[in-house]
Amino acid sequence: MGPKRALITGVTGQDGAYLSKFLLDQGYEVHGLLRRSASADVINARLKWIGVADAITLHDGNLTDLSGLIRVLEAVRPAEVYNLAAQSFVKSSWQQPILTGTVTGLGATNMLEAVRIVCPDARFYQASSSEMYGLIQEPVQSETTPFYPRSPYAAAKLYAHWMTVNYRESFGLHASSGILFNHESPLRGIEFVTRKITDGVARIKLGLEKKLALGNLDAKRDWGHARDYVKAMWLMLQQDKPDDYVVATGRTTSVRDFCALAFSHVGLRMEDHVTVDERYLRPAEVDVLLGNGTKAKEKLGWKAETTLEELVAEMVEADLARLKRHEHL
Ligand code: NDP
Ligand code: GDR
């Protein structure tokens, strides 16, 4: 018997890079779905940064194209499928609600269908999100907290989440849904607030910029490190029974406090540099998220290993190093 084979959709994203590295370290043969782009030179930048670009096999495909997904699954025959691909930027989802619904929502159904048709014994992971809690119905959110999505993105994720549950219950798929709270890293997309802040701090420290314009500084998020969170995804698929799990740190922090931490890491004060620009406000906001990860701790033996302070330091240092090398990611 050869090594276990995994297929990751969204392999070129933040989590795709960390999960690829994690699975390769576990001895897996890793395959990824690659959405074709004219900018082929930058598309696997994260995989290169983390050092796995040459170790994984990429297959052309798109979540919106069921027949292509079927062909990829027929070629790979994976034991585990991680569905990480999505239009994942909440703010863009108001500008592109139909695309977001098609990729983030129906795309997951396409993947479930492809698995059901080609390899129904494969284990399936769906990247669900704390955004599904939206206008929170309980101060601390667990697997039993009712959902209240507040964006086209969150509504699409909720549909994908319930389809995952539905395919598990209807067809007996080993399909699990990880309700992951925000997780960040040096590989976070530049448009998300944490990376925008650490990149901005590094630019200001190096004298490349003077100001950093942000939106709602009062929003609070439960922020962890992507490196820790991909391990939880894998642990879910190692369980005898598929299930849904909240993955969170149990600590919530405002954008303002995250920002203050990042500026103080380089000896600067955020008050001297941060401005508020209403272009970055959203039509509807998710004010606060805070996860209860007790089930993941008890059943998976998982807990966050990186503190917020360590995360901020790692991200700021990575952006300083990247800018000094004139590299962009
Ligand atoms: P990213 O935005 O970094 O990555 C998204 C990935 O999806 C990219 O590889 C992107 O490809 C791919 N993709 C987008 N559209 C398509 C498509 N039509 N067909 C195939 N691939 C496509 O997200 P993250 O790594 O941060 O997150 C991974 C998943 O987890 C996402 O589903 C996200 O919504 C979800 N999630 C993330 C959380 C977080 O805090 N990071 C928390 C909870 C859930 P390309 O590189 O070509 O753009
Ligand atoms: P989020 O992440 O919407 O939680 O979704 P994001 O970092 O975009 O926003 C977090 C909070 O910060 C506030 N904010 C700003 N956000 C951005 N992007 N830019 C700004 O300038 C800014 N200023 C303040 C936002 O209003 C918001 O309250 C992420 C994504 O990874 C989703 O795919 C994932 O599902 C959830 O996390 C969990």
C-alpha cells in the first residue's frame, strides 16, 4: 500500500499552503485543484513560500465545473478531500453575491456530488466559518448556537455547511464540517484586516508609508494561527464518525487592540498613523465573535498552540523581511 492520497481544493490559498505542508509532513501524497490563471507565475507563491510547491501535484479545475471535478477525482482517487476553495473575502461578497453563492455555496455541492459519484468512501472536509453566526445569538458560539448569517458570503457558507450535513445523513458520506473562527498567518491575503495591518505597520516602520486607513476598529474576532487550524481539519477526518466542530482560541480581541499590538511590536503608536475610512465599512457588520472549542478539545484533542501576541509578532516580522527583500505576496 502506498502513501495516503489527499486532494485539496483552494490549495493556493492560505490554508491550502499550511495544510499541504502538514499533510506532506504526515507522509501523504498531496494533490491540489488549481484554478487556471493567466498569471501562472504568481499563482503558487504561497506554496513556494512554505516550501512545498515542488512536492505536490496540481490539477486544473474549478469548483463551478462539476465534470472537471469528476475527472480530477477519477485521476487522483483520494482517501481524503479537503474543500477549502471559496470566494472567501466577506466584503467582496456584497459586490459579487452571485459569484460568491456559485463558488462558495454551490461549489461545495459540486464537490460533494463529485465525491458521491466517484469515491463515496473518501473522507470529506468542508471549510465552514464562524461568519455563519453573524448577528450572534449567544455570547460564546458552539456547535449548537443558532446561525444568523450577515453577508452573502456567510449565507453561501451556511448553505454549504447544511449540504455537508445533508450528504452525511442522506448518503452516509464521511463528511465533516469545521466551523473555523478567523485564523491568520504571514500567508493571509493582503485584503484581510490582520495582514493589512501587519503589512501597513512594516511599511510605516521602513518609511515606505505614513498612514494606514482602516474601517471598523471596534469589531472583535477570535483570531488564531492557520498552522494550528489545519491540524484540526485533519484530525476531524481521522475520527471513526464524521461530525461538526468549532475550532477557536476562546479569546476575542478588537481590531483596535490587534492594531495596537502590531504597532507596539516595532516601537510605534497606532494613534500616530491609523485613520478611519468609511470605504472599509460593510453594509452589515459582524460585531463580535468568540468560539467555544470544548468539543474539539475533548473529541479531537485539539487546542490552539499560538498566542495572539506570537501571531502578531510572526506576521509583522514576515512583512518586514518580505518588504526588505522587495518581495510581494
Ligand atoms: P483564501 O482566500 O486564501 O483561499 C481561497 C482558495 O480558493 C484559493 O486557492 C483560490 O484560488 C480558491 N478558489 C477561489 N475560487 C475558486 C474556484 N471557483 N474554483 C477553484 N478554486 C477557487 O482562503 P483561506 O485559505 O483563508 O480559507 C480557506 C477556506 O476556509 C475558505 O473556504 C474560507 O472561506 C474558509 N474559512 C477561512 C477562515 C480564515 O480565517 N482564513 C475561517 C473560516 C473559514 P486562487 O488562488 O486562484 O484565488
Ligand atoms: P472577516 O475578516 O470578515 O472576519 O472574514 P476580515 O479580516 O476581512 O475582517 C475582520 C473585521 O475587521 C474589520 N475591519 C476591516 N476589515 C478589512 N478587511 N479591512 C479593513 O480595513 C478593516 N477595518 C476593519 C471588518 O469590518 C471585520 O469586522 C474572515 C475571512 O477569512 C472569511 O473567509 C472567514 O470565513 C472568516 O474570517 C471567519
